[in-house]
Amino acid sequence: MENKKNQKKIKKALFISTRNPFSKRYSGDIIGSKDVIKNLKKIYSLDIVSLGDSEDLSKKNIFIFKSPFFLFKIFNVIKSLTNFEPMQYGIFYSNKMKKFIDENADNYDLIFFYHIRSSQYLPRYYRGKKIIEMGDLYSSNYIQTYKNLSIFNPLKYIYLLESFFVKKAETQIFFDFDKIILFSKNEIKKINRSFKKKIYQINISVNKFKDKFRFSRNNNKILFIGNLKYLPNYLAVKDFTKNVLPKIKYKFPLIKLEIIGEIKNYDKFFLSLNKNINCLGPKKKLDKFIKGSICGLANLRIATGIQGKVLTYMSYGLPVVCTKKVAVNFSNSVLTYNNNEEFVNKLGTLKNNYKISNKLRKNSKKLIKKFSQEKINRSYLKIIKI
């Protein structure tokens, strides 16, 4: 009888994501979703619902719904536009998944939504606790993308339109949800004061400081880690290849740019035509790629929140060179530059000056402690407990 009473006390939670958290895809959102799931399981009896490549309802407590076919996605995107909703809502919408959540929502004390596009699955009359991890304010990201694209690029106007709809969706989220999680304190400053009691700031987590970087004047690689299917990353690499790499080659002919992350086949082909660029694709273990590197590159002109790539570089002790827009969350632990010539000069300093490289390594080690997995987990447990 006592065991039955204890079982009744266990609260139930539902985790909703538009990407399968158990897929083999190596990306920040997959890693982040797994961390959230681990924390939810410490308190709740947890069920998981997500979109995936194939439907699988056979696993206990895990319900994967197949992503719609391309033509259905186009129809859903048009429907989203007519409802003045973000296009990404249409891309990540499933009737089956929506129906499942609506029919079962009342069985849960808490529903945790992962990223803004999952918020469309919020059941209209759900009375339990509602938490969403937004991560960043994507409306700001999209308006930056709009400003950085050519007037002749059709994507420029798509991003402008999407920025308005995403802004509207973000505002609705601030009304509808009990708790909203963002990564950056600078993002929180942009939010209307009336919503700030609902906002919780949590850093992106880093498992541990691995300290694999070793200074050597023979190091001849610049490392860029990031998904090049994500437009801000692609634009950053394209700009670097066109405007900075030729200046580096003139001064340091042996230096190469090494790119790790997902990339479209034709982008890989064209980038690889340059003998000073190596496109390696996704890699789970980075230790051997840190070896021989001078620095990690984060030259993004479109950036919101905390850039995961910077934390990845720093977790290996690798010095980081980045734009001031990226550096805002990392104080004196990174090097910034104002123009391409200054970048080349600072690269030369890192390549030849042990003291500066080592100082950045030590600063990284100190800063990474703020992003420790253990510390982040404690913060999550406080937020998700009801």
C-alpha cells in the first residue's frame, strides 16, 4: 500500500521538441535537448514527443512522429503565413503530433517546450505548468540577417517577413507561458519589463575543460566550428574566405582554414576549390583538430545570445578571435578586431606570442567554470520544479 501511495505522488511531465533528441545528428540543439530531458527525469515521470525522420510509437514514454512530406510542408507554410505566424511553424507542423498532444495534455502536471517553433503545440485549454526554453530571441537574429543580405537576394525579404512573425510569436509566448528560459542576459534586457518575472537566464552548459590546446609557432590552422547550413555561419565563412584569407595568405602562406560542421555538397565543393580551406564535415571528437590550431574563429556579423562555438573553442583552451557582437558575453577571454587588417595582425600575435595565447587559455579555463554542466543542472532543477 505504501509503494502505491508513493507512486501517486510522482508528477508527470511532457517534453515537446520539433527535432528528435535521440537522432544521431550532432548539433547544439540535440545536445541541449538531451540535457533538459535528463534534468526532467530527475523529478518527473517523463514522456517525450517530437518530430523525426520516421514514425516510432513503440518505445516506452517516447513518441516520434514523422515529419510531413515536402508538399505538405509547403501547404503548412502557406497556412502559417495566412495566419500571420512564422514560416518555421509550418515547416515543423504535424497534424498527428498536434492531435496526440491535445488529447493527452491533461495527463501531465508540466509541459516543457523546446524552442519557439514547439510553442505552436501548446493546447489551448491546458491548465498545468508551461515552460519553454527559447534560448535566443530569433526575431533579432532574423532582422540582422535581413540587413546583411544583398537587396538582390530573395532571402533578404523572406527574413524580413519572418522577423515580424517571429516577433509576434515571441510576444505571445511571453503572455502564454509560466516560465521562459533564455541564455543571454543581454537578450533579457530587450524584453518588456512587465514580462521579466517570467524570464529565467541559464547559460549554455559545457561538460568540462579539456585543455587540449598547445602553443607552437608551427601551428598553422584557423578552426571554424559550425553548421554551414545555418545562414549566419555560411555568410561568416564566405566573408572570411573572400576578404580575410587572401590577406592571411600573403603574410602567412601556410595557414589554412579548417571547417567542422554540416555543409551542403555544392558549398563544400566550391569552398574546397581554395587550397587553403579544408571542409571536414561533422565531427564528434574534436581533440585532434585542436592540435595544430592557432585559434578558433567566430567572425559572425549576425549573432544573438551566447555563441556555442565560442564555448566549444574555450573548453579546449583554444584562443578565440571574434567580432565584438559575439564577444559581448565573454569579456576579456577572447580577442576582438575592428577590421580585416587588424584580424591578420592579431592572428600573427597569437601565432608567435606564447604569453598572449597562454593568457587567453587561462582566462578560458576560469570562464568555463560558469558554464559547467553541474552548475547549469542545479539551475534547471530549480526552474522545472513545481
